Amino acid sequence: MHNPKDIKNFSEKSVEPLRFDVSGNLIRKFGRESISNKNVAILELIKNSYDAKSAKIEIDFSSVNTKEGMIAVSDNGDGMDYSDLKNKWMRIANPFKSKKLKNGDRAFIGEKGIGRLSAESLAKSATLFSLPKGKDTGYKVIFDWDKYQEENALVNDVDNPTFEFNKKKADQGIRLEMKNLNHDWNTQESQESLLVDINLINSINKPVRDFKVITKFEPSLATVPKIKKEFLEKAVYSLKTKLTGGSLIRYEFLSINGKKKEGNLQATRKLKCGDAVFELYFFYKSPKYFEQATGKKMATTESKEINKTLEHYSGIKLYRDNFRVKPYGDPNSDWIGLDIAAHNNSMLPRNDALIGMVHISKSKNPAIVDTTTREGVIYTDEFQDLIAFVLVSIQKVFSDLRSEFESHKTKARKNKTKKSNKPIPVNVPGSGVKIAVTTPTVLVEIGGKYPENFYNQLQDEINVCYDHNHPNAAFFLCRKMVENLVFNILEKKFPSQINLWYDQKYKIRHKFSILIKNLYDERSNFGKPNVKTYIEKFNTEVGLFRKEANTKAHNVFEYLGDKKELNKFKIKDLVQLLVKIHDNI
Ligand SMILES: Nc1ncnc2c1ncn2[C@@H]1O[C@H](COP(=O)(O)OP(=O)(O)OP(=O)(O)O)[C@@H](O)[C@H]1O
Ligand SMILES: [Mg+2]
């Protein structure tokens, strides 16, 4: 046998060139296996109608409960003629929209060429009626998705019966009837959550011009209150920050009493994300706190409305070109880390008391891109810096101005600071200098190499708690740091193996102990022997910390009496090991 090294000595002649074939299973891979969230699947179809310049799209759920079970989606957009059907609808992963950013005055939302396979995700069959604008012929195509699953079926082999029919030139758009549904939609929970997602598809205070989503749902199942932009006027405080050029942050802070503060901040380092806008509307849910803060009374009906609306619509949502990117801001998706931070600083708002929006555009933030699952974006440095921008806006602007506006709380804070008699290190955005007047004893050192601004802030908070002898708060924040580091490592190393770091069923990150186990199980797949050793060492050393962290996180009564007790968990070593692992990816 020849050695492959002698390849040039083979005598060769040309034969039929080989081509890739694609198994029919690809349809399922891009369909239900990739767009697995049923709400996301419906939202994809809405985005397609927007891209096709529809003024109106109707989502009809009135037949979901029939024997056959059907969801019908109809729009009045441009539709597709035979050549569009052949070259666009029938061509998978054709990124033609991404080549053009604009479609008339609309920015294209689609880019990957797979969103319409939501139809496969939602039902066993689909019938597409297409009425191309200005033409007198329309088309009907029938898809039976199971045919693609037959043994040895190739994508190209499956015939999808196609028909043409006469139509009026003025009729335009598409209708997609999906039958034999894959999900149970007949519950209050599923129809309400979809309705909320539809109501939030565009930012509530920026309704899209000439685009209406009409829903035909079972009224007894979908009883969610609608949210209008006027609701935001009930916010006790609202903040708008605007990031330009990576470092200049302009802010405007308003209270319900009409007091206003505006200004500029200069970030101490250039953020890698493009221009972005953040809006935050903060509400007091209880009339008592509302009155304390504003001096005004709140009627019970008002407080009920606020509570009910926030129950469905609270959280910080991400919008790209004014279309929502899920799951950011969904219940259980605390992507900014606010809820844990709020434990430690009473001036920080919790997710359930606010409505927030982060606005970016594809043109200014080309590096923030969706994952194929349409649930979330790829965790790039740019995205991490977008989170840093939102965090700085909340921690440095919102919480400072809120405490300035709420004198009774400011007093309490001042007294507290006096008692501990030690200045708190603060990152002063205007001067570019980090001021730490005394050198505190530190519990963790994340090291400057780590890219996330978020960790530096967390580190400062941990060390302040430690230095001021709040061992429980320090412990709690350490858990957050260790958990996030393990999560980031898995996500960075295995971006497409979502199951390692994300629980797809419950749509949340994996629990702490599962993350640690997955890191350990994957230790040989990091490619570098020293990383494997670090992971093994980490796994041994984390034992006690994991055990205590799990019980303490769930039991507020259990506490550490002394900061010396923290030393036994070797937190500094754990963090150092994780940083080394991260730096070696
Ligand atoms: N409602 C519609 N009206 C007209 N054409 C449509 C409609 N829905 C889909 N199409 C056509 O089918 C193509 C495929 O849609 P699909 O959603 O799969 O991809 P995309 O929108 O280009 O990208 P993405 O995967 O990011 O959504 C579209 O590019 C468009 O040409
Ligand atoms: Mg699309």
C-alpha cells in the first residue's frame, strides 16, 4: 500500500465529482430540534410577515382544539410567485436577506434562511397558500413533514404537491395552515404566555408603523391584560441611557414628581459592543412604599393594575431593530444578574418591579447574532459588554440617583456608611480612575485578564462584603461568581452543546451542581492536559463549597458567624482555577 505521503506518485484520472447529499432528517434538525420553543416558532412566522412588508398578520388559534388541530397564519405581504417559492422558500439556509440590511423602510429581521421551518416544529403537516403581489396566479404547496423522516429519504427526493390557481391581482400575502399540532396549546398557561410574547414582539413604547399582529385566541384561555405605552408613565422612576462610541454614556433620569437629572458618563474602558440604548421603568408595587418615596397616595385599583401588568410584562427585554430577541427578560432569565445584586443593595431594582428594554440594531451591532435555536445570542465579548453597559446604567446611574431622590433612604445609607467607617471602592466612570482609598483584605481576585466587566464589579462587591465583615453576603456573591464562571467556561468552550450549560426544558441555566458535574465530565475534551488537571483539582476542592452553597442559597436562616469561616471553602483558589481554565480555552 502506498503511504499517503507519496500521494504525488499516484497515477490518477478524473471520475464523476462527488457532491454532498442532504438527508431528509435535516428538515427536522432545523425544524423542531432547533426551533424547539413553540412561542419562538410562532414569532418567527410573524417576523417573516414583517419582512414580506405585510401591514397585518393574523394568528388564528380558533381551531387548535378541533380533532385535527390547526394553527393558521395569514398575512397581506408581498407573497411569493413560483420563482420566489422555488428559490427562496424551498432553499434552506439561504441567507439572502442578510445581504441586504433594508427592505424599503424596514430593516430585514430574518437572516439565516431557516425560520419558516418553524412550520415543521409546530405541526406534522402544513399547507402554504401564496398570493404574489400584483400577479393573477397564486400557489398552494402541501408539506407532509413525516415524508422527510422516511428511511434513506433525501431532502431533494421528497415531492411536495404544488398547485396553481387564478386570483385577483389585488389579493396578496400568504396563508400557512399547520395541522396535526405537535404541542398542546389548549391550556391557559400556553395561550397566555404566547399572547405576552406577541404583545412584546416590538417594544411597547415603539409600536412598529404599519404593522399589526391580530390574534384569534380562545378568550377564556388568553386573559392577559394588554400593555400600552401609557402604562410606562406610572413608573416612579424612568431612566434612559445611550451608549455611543463604546464609552460615552448619556443619561436622563426622571421621577414621577417631575424631577429630572441629565448627564454624561465616560466608561473607563472602551466597550466592545456598538451603540445601544437602555430604558428602565421602575414601579413601586406597594402603595405604602410608593407613598414613602413620592409623597403621593396610590389608589388600590391602581396598585392592582400595576401588579397585574408587571406579573406578565416585567423584566429587561432585548430588542434588535425593534424586534425582541428571546429569552432575555423572560421570567427566570435574569441575564443582567439583577435579582442577586438587589439582595445586597436596596437601591437596585429587582426584575419583577421594572420594565426594561435594551435596544440595538443589526447595523451597529453586527457581532451580536442569534444562535440557531433563536433563543438567545452567541455569548461574544460584544454581548458581554452590552450587559456591562446595562449594569453600569443600573448600578452607577439608577441606584445613585434613586438614593439621591429618596432622601429618607439616603440618610439611612449615610448612617450605615459612617458606622463602618471605611470608604467603599468605586469605579468612577467620569475620571477613568479606580478609587480604593484603603486596601481592603480580599477574599477573591479574579485577575485583570478576565474579559468580563461584570466579574470585576462582582469581585469588588465580594471584597467589600468580606472586608466589612458580612460573611453571608460575601458567601452568597461568591456562589454567584463561581457558578457564572463555570457556566461561561462551558458556554464558551462548547457553544453548540447547549445541553451542557442550559436546561432546554425549563429554559434556564443548569443548576450549580449540574454545571460542575458537566465541567468535570467534559474535562478530557478541553484539548489541553493542563486544563484537565485544573478541572480535576477544581472538582476536588469545590466539594465543600458546593455542598454549603446549595443549602445556604435555599435557607436564609443558616448563616456563617464569622468571616474566618469563609476560608475553609478555598474560594480564592477555586476562582483562580476557573480563571486559568477560562484563559486556556
Ligand atoms: N410570510 C412570507 N411572505 C413572503 N415570503 C416569505 C414569507 N415567509 C417566508 N418567506 C420567504 O421564505 C424565505 C425563508 O424564510 P425563513 O424565515 O426561513 O428565512 P429568513 O427569514 O430569510 O431568515 P431567518 O431564518 O433568520 O428567519 C424568506 O427569506 C422569504 O423569502
Ligand atoms: Mg425568517
